Amino acid sequence: MTDIGRSGAVSRPVEADKPPGLLYNIFVRNITAKIAASPMVAIVLIVFIGCTLWSVWFSFTDSRSLPNGDFVGWAQYERLFSARRWKISATNLLTYGIFSLVFTMVVGFLLAVLMDQKLRFEDGFRTIFLYPFALSGIVTGLVWQWIMNPTLGLQSTIRGLGWTSFTFDWITNTDMVLYALLIAGTWHGTGFVMVLMLAGLRSIDGEIWKAARVDGIPTWRTYLQIVLPMMRGVIVTTLVIVGSGIVRTYDLVVALTNGGPGLSSEVPAKYVINYMFTAGNLGQALAASTVMLLAVFVILIPWMIIEFGPKKAH
Amino acid sequence: MKKFTVVAAMAAAMMSSTAAMAAELEVTHWWTSGGESAAVAEFARLFNETGNTWVDSALAGSGTGANPVIISRILGGDPMGATQMNTGRDAEGLIQAGLIRDLTPLAEEEGWKDFYADPGLFDACTYDGKIYCVPVNIHSWHWLWLSTGAYEKIGQPVPKDWNEYVASWPALREAGVVPFGLAAGWALNGIPGVLLADVGGPDLYMKINKDHDAEAVRSPEFRKVAEAWAALRDVVDPAEVVPQFGDVANQLLAGEAAGNIHGDWIQGEFAVAGATPGVEYDCLPGLGLTDRIEGGGDAFYFPVLPEGTAQDVLDAQTTLAKLLVSKEAQVAFNLKKGSMPIRTDIDLSTANDCMKKAITILESPEGLLPSGETLNSSDTQQQLDDLNQEFFADKSYSVDDYIEEYAAIIESAD
């Protein structure tokens, strides 16, 4: 250690006898690894952190279509929080997010459990359930828009078959449109959750199943009280992936309802895009995106503390 | 040998003579729907008749998708002979960079400003006092389209103005006709502006959109506009909303819906279906209440072609620029497109009833109101659209709240 310290400190003769300093640790130790990692570090610093800070800074300006406005303090945020459309968007996302998270996780897990019963044609079923995930949000939205459109889709088909009072107009109904969105979203995301959960189930040691059977524990209790807790890692990963997918919900809404009827299915990401590109109000759009970023942090930080915080001694 | 020389000389003479006359010119545009492509085909036909060749490059994605493609081609040094392009900031950038041909000499030579119905149309094309684009039509939202078939069903004459139309709604409902056919999404956004200018009157329209006078929003005149808007909201059943404006056109022609306020391009759909105004449908510019309507147009730009381009190609550009505004092309194009011609001195025998009504309006000295899009910033426009969408979808949204929200937006408008 001291040898390396000496050789590294040749240029700093004054400190030659001291233990390696902070600067030495940052710049010289493991120099090859640091050089190799520097492009990645630069990208993270410039693209992710730099651009994020840039966005946050310009949310405090009155920039219109170009980022050249003057500093206006909290004015953009005041306008944002008094905008009805923003309130509607945020409430919608919260409702949609909670339902969507619960549905995809529960249904995904149940499907994975069914798949786990040594089914015949399991591969085939797995492909069928995973297939929706291979479609983009736009395609999913468009397909469900046609299915749920009262004048073209399911409603008119069933009425055509003779059941004339049948009504399925969620997509044009301001109170129900979020649930229409939920149907499409769940259909799209469940297969992916199922596959992750299935991988988690398969990683459980067979010996545990044998032990549970010997002890005479019913299968459902084994799943609920033994297997599920053991799958904690998979479940947390799935939650983070599904959760971040929900916050950035955009393409599905654009294709399915385009925010309508009226503003009843607007989401925050759409507010950002609209005000950035259609309305040419960069300051307002960036204020909205900053609030979205804070919302993500509110979810992520407790999780990071739990996952990566100081580990308890085993 | 001698024979060969003669043949070669003849061939060369022929080639040069045709070359002097004709050239291929690539024209990009985003007119891809049924009525639109029929309209642009008229320009192509007339251009080909001059001996030149129109090389058609239709781009998908309309103004938002195709416009960036066009701009990047011009910037990238691969300019087309002529192109449809959105007027505005992007076009200004190209003009500043010297990539767009200056049409001022041609405009002066041909006296464009003398025969254009409204010289204000050139405002969007003018930069530093020079003209860089050719407006080819005037589009307006201010039309009430009525289905004659629907009124036959209820045994009433086709309304002559907005008030008569509103009065006919209960009878239409009873007969199972949709009173107001509406397409989902953006089709709604144009309607409040129409009501403002036509029910409220041009003065109110200018006070609110130009002077941004919030007191005008709180006035009784504006309340009438808001009430008309609320009445329209209440007569539309959300379950009857159809996906595209073309579907509304079909509803009107079939007599399933009685009326619609929509931009004049819907007439292109009527034309494709072979319908004639006065027979299958009727049109009321300014909702039959006013003779001043709001309008703006599509425009063609002519990029500066690279050094060494043959003179005949440059001449073909000039020929096309002259042709776009010629009487014959204006009638042929706008009849198919459904829009108003930019000149009023055209041959009226070929125009249909709706175009004749439009020309009467254009001939009056102050016929055209400046469009809301040029008076309000797109930020203000977006806030108004948000408000209108919410108001229209929520039948419990009161007129008073609407007026207050509207006034707040106008107060902070720019």
C-alpha cells in the first residue's frame, strides 16, 4: 500500500510520507478501471444529471418555444398547480397507477402460479400471454380503441346480434374512461409480470416444496406464506419496472383516447408533451416534468434506502 | 457520316427545344386524403399541360410529420422544385439561410397583390418586405354544414341561420336524427372560435382575441356565445361521437346527422362522395349570421436550387408559381379541396354554390377576419382548447365558471 502510495505521489514530494490522500484515491488508484469507466461516467454526468439540471433550471424561466427566457421564480409552478388540466392529469395518473399496479401484479402472479402447475403446452400459453407485451403502446391503444368504440366495436357487434340494450361505452364516458384505459393497460402489461414471476417461482428450490408437502401444508398456503416471501427480489424488481412504466404512461393514452372525452383521461406526460411542442411553452412543460421527476423520487428513495441502505448483520 | 451528322444535329435540336420548354419538377406536399389528393391532382394536370412534368411526392404525416421532412431535405442540400410548407418560424429560418427563392419580382410583375382577395394573406409569406411563398387557398372553420336529407325526414325547410338550426334540434331528436354530428378529438377545437366570431360578432372576436380584453369576456355578448356553446354541448350525446370528420360527412350525406360546424376541407369529402351543394347538403358561411369570417391558407415555397441547375428547371418553377394562382387552377383546385380561392375574379359558372357564397364574402372589403392562431400565442390557444375540451365533456360545468376561467386565460394571454 505504501509502495503504491509513494510511486503515485512522486509528483507531490511534500506529501510523500503521508498516507494516500483524497485526491490520490479519487484520481490515481485503479487508474485503468477509472479510464475505462470514464465515458460512462461522462454520459451519466452530462446526459442524465446535466440535462436533468438543465430542465429544472429552465422550469424557473419564462421560456416559450426556445430556451431563452428570463428567471421568473416559482411562477411556472404556480400556474401549473392552478391549472385544472394538471390537477385532472395528476389525479388520473394516481387512480390509474394504483389500480394498474394491483391488477397487473395480482393477475400476473396468479397466471404464473397456473403456469407453474406443470401444464401441457406451457410454452404455447406463455407465448400467448406474453404476446401483448411485444406490441407497442400505440398498437395496443389502437386495437382497444376499435374494440371499445361504441359505434364500431363490441357494442355495435353485440347489438347487431340481437341484444339491442347492450351498452359498452366506457371509452366515451367521462366517468368510466379510466377503466377502459385500465383494461388495455392490464392486457398489455400482465404477460410481462407473469413471465418475471414465473422465473421467480422456478428459482425456488424443489426441496422446499417437498418439505412443505411432508409437513402437510396446503398448496395455496405454501405459495402465499413460503414461496411469495422468498420471491421478494423478483417482486421488488417487477414493482419498480411496472411503477416507472405507469408514471411515464403516454403512448397508450394517446392512441386509445387522446386524453378524451374532454380532459377525462389526460395524464401528466401528455401535459408535458402538449405544452412543449403544441403550445410552445417550454417553461411550463419543464415545470410539469420536474414535478413528475419529484414524484418518481418520492417512490424511489424509500425503496433505495430499503434495498441499498446499510445491511443488517446476518 | 454526313447522314449521321444530320441526324445528330436534328436530335440535338429536338432535345434542346424540348429542354427549353419542359422540365421535371418535384413537388412535395402532404395532401393525402381522398379530397386532398384529388385537389392536388388538378394542379399536376394543369402543370403537365404546360409541357413540364409534375413529379408528385406526397408525404404522409400531415403538417406535423411531413413538414420536418421537407425542412431537413432543404437544409440537407437536396431541395425539391416546389413544396407545400407551414408558414412560421421554421420557414423563416430557411429564408434567413437564403434557401428559399425570393418571389417578389414575380409577384410585382404578375400583380399578385392586385388580384388577391385579401393582401393580408401575404403577411405570413412576407419576410423583410419580400415575398417568399404563394398562398394557394383560404381555409376557414366558419361553415355550418347542413344535411338536406335530415330536414326532409322531419318535413322542415333547411335552416337559413344558426338560430333556426338550434330551433330545429328537438324535432330532429324526435325523428331519430343526430342534431349535430361530431368527430372525436381535435374536430371540437375549431368550434368555439366560430361561435365567438359569428354568434358574438366580429367586434367581440377582435376585442377578446386581439386586445385580450377580459371585461369583454364578462360581457353579456360573450354570455350569449357561452350559452350557445353550452347548448351545443347538451345536444351532443358522447356515445354518438364518431372517430373521423370524414365519418361526419357520411352521416350528413346519409341524413343520419343534421348539421356540423367544421373547416371547409370537409367539402372535399362531400365532393369525393359525388354530392352537390344545394342538393345533398347545404352550407352557411359565418353560420348565416355574419358576413365576416376568419381564414388562413396553405402556401407553396420554392427552394433555391443548387448551382448549375439547368435554366429550364428554374423556368419551370416560375411557370408553376404563376400557374398556382391562375384563375383556372384556382377554381379546379379549390372545388376539389373545398377551400376558398385566393382571387374573386374567377369564372363563376364553374364554381359551386358554396364557393359562390365564399366569393361574396371575400369581395366585401373586410371579409376576412385575422385567424385566432395568428392573434393568440399557441400557449394561449392550448389553454383555451383545454378549457373548451373540459367544458364540452362535462355537462355539469356551469356557464358562469366557464366565463370566469375564460376571462382568466384572456387576462394572462399574449
